[in-house]
Amino acid sequence: LANAKISVIGAGQVGATTAVRIAEKELARQVVLVDIVEGLPQGKALDEMEASPIEGFDTEIIGTNDYKDTENSDIVVITSGLPRKPGMSRDDLLSVNVKIVKEVTEQVAKYSPNSIIIVVTNPLDAMVYTASKVSGFADNKVMGQAGCLDSTRFKRFIAWEAGVSVKSVEAMTLGGHGDDMVPLVSYSTIRGVPISQFFTKEQIDRLVDRTRNGGGEIVKLLKTGSAFYATSSAIVQMIDSIVRDKKDVLPCAVKTQGKYGLEKDLFVGLPVKLGMSGVEEIVELKLSEEELKALKVSADHVKELCNRVEELKL
Ligand code: APR
């Protein structure tokens, strides 16, 4: 049982599934599930606690509508906000979700001033920017989850295409969490062998395209919401590296600090070493000209969204 207290704000599809995954892996001593809807976090927390004798975990989950219960959390995951409906882009959620993320972040900063914040609400990169500004937390303590999700999708599609175990696939996507994200083909491998040795260019283009539109593919199928199983797995992958101080290298939305030639105050997906203090290092990979250009395009798009956040004068 890891000794962390983790709060998950938003007890919807992503938040509740995240709480369940944390508990079943015993990555915290306590998970506090928070929502504005009365009874929702309490009911989901109780339901999962009643599964604990079968699943065999000792993590305690509590549901609440009161931020006081989140006091002194080590990690706070922000999932509150609207998900997409078919036909919507993540950017369409900006004006509604920015207000929610601002309001939630104020409570997080008040009750858990030393916490690490992981933002999941979309449009992701602009919401991390918002949480960073509102909290005033140090850069290593504010990050967004997107790259781990996009990367696991990319890996799944590669494994299917090659007909191999997912365990032999490595892949990573960088950039913003939008259709212009940057799946790194040159660093995608099957047992260390670049995928270009297994697939034709057409196959690779198809895999990249499916990864970029992976979120939309799920929204189209579900019709009433967006992805949450893989999303919560991706969040928990980050949490696992933090609470166990594993220093796993994972793509996360972080302040660039000028790395990769990007504007220094922007938040976009880059490979980082995650440990107990949060973002411990931005790992600088050698990228091709084409990949660097694509990263810049994606970052420019994020910048536009952040400008929209600024225009709202929160
Ligand atoms: N404070 C706390 N909770 C809130 C607030 C708020 N101010 N506003 C909304 N919520 C809660 C809702 O009551 C709901 O239970 O956030 C929850 C969101 O859950 P879902 O609607 O099921 O959405 P979900 O699929 O979990 O997605 C949440 O994550 O991946 C992103 O794009 C997705 O922005 C979306 C977010």
C-alpha cells in the first residue's frame, strides 16, 4: 500500500474509474472522490469499497462534495468538466471547462498547497495552463495527462497491425492533445526494432492517423461521452511513477521551459522523468526536422487556445 493521499475531482466516467484503478493497485492509502453532484461521489466510493473484500485492497475511498476532505492531498487529479459529444472537437469545450478548472484549482491550492496537480479535463493543454496560472504552483508540480493515453492507443494499434503482443511494443506521442499531436514514428519499435522495418509507409500513415483521431473514434461510438478506460489507465501510469518514485519516462503536458525550441511558458506534451517531486526532468530527444516542425505546429495551436483563456480574463 503506497502511503499517498490522492484526491480525484470529478466523479464521472474518468474520475470514478481512476479512483477504482488507484485503489485496486493500492497506490494510495486514501482516495478522495469529489463532485458537485450530491450523492454521486459518495455512492461510487461506497460501491467500490464494497468490492474491496473481493478485490483485496486496503486503500480507502471516500466520496464527498466538500473540499475540506481533500486537505493535504499529495496528488490531485482534475477530471471535472464536460466531455465531448459526437461532432465536437476538444477545443469546443474551452469556455465551459475553463471556468470549472479555475474554480476547482482555487480549492486545490487552498486545501493542498503542496500537492502535485494532474489535469485531465479538455482541451487538455489549455486547462493545464489554466491550473498552473490559478494555482501559482511550481512548474514541476503541474502537469497534464494526454501523452500517456495517446501513446497507449498508438501502441495498441501497432500491436494489432503486426499481430504481436502489446508487451513488445514501445511508442510515444508528443505535442498537444489534439488532432495535430505528434506520434514519434522513429522511436516506435517492436522489441527495439523500428516499426519502419515491419510496415509500409501506407500502413504507418494509417496507424498515425488512427492515433490522432483515437479520441474521436471512441466519442463516435459512445455518442454520449468520451473515452475513460484507457484515459484512467494513463492517469494511473503517471501516478504510479510518482508515488513509487519510479522515474518512468512518460509523455506529459508540462511547461516547456524553452526545451525543443518551444516558447517557454507553453504547456505541451514532452517526455519527462516522473518521480516523487513531480516533473524531475524534461528529456530532450533528438527529433527529425519533420518531427520538430510538427511539434511547433501543435504548440502554435496550443498557444492560440491559451490566448483564448487569457481573453476570458478569469
Ligand atoms: N466541481 C466538481 N465536479 C464537477 C464540476 C465542478 N465545478 N463541474 C462538473 N463536475 C463533474 C460532473 O458533475 C461530472 O460528474 O465532473 C464530472 C465529469 O464527468 P463526465 O461527465 O462523466 O465526464 P468524463 O468522461 O469523466 O470526462 C471528464 O475528462 O477526458 C476529459 O474530455 C474529458 O473534459 C472531460 C473530462
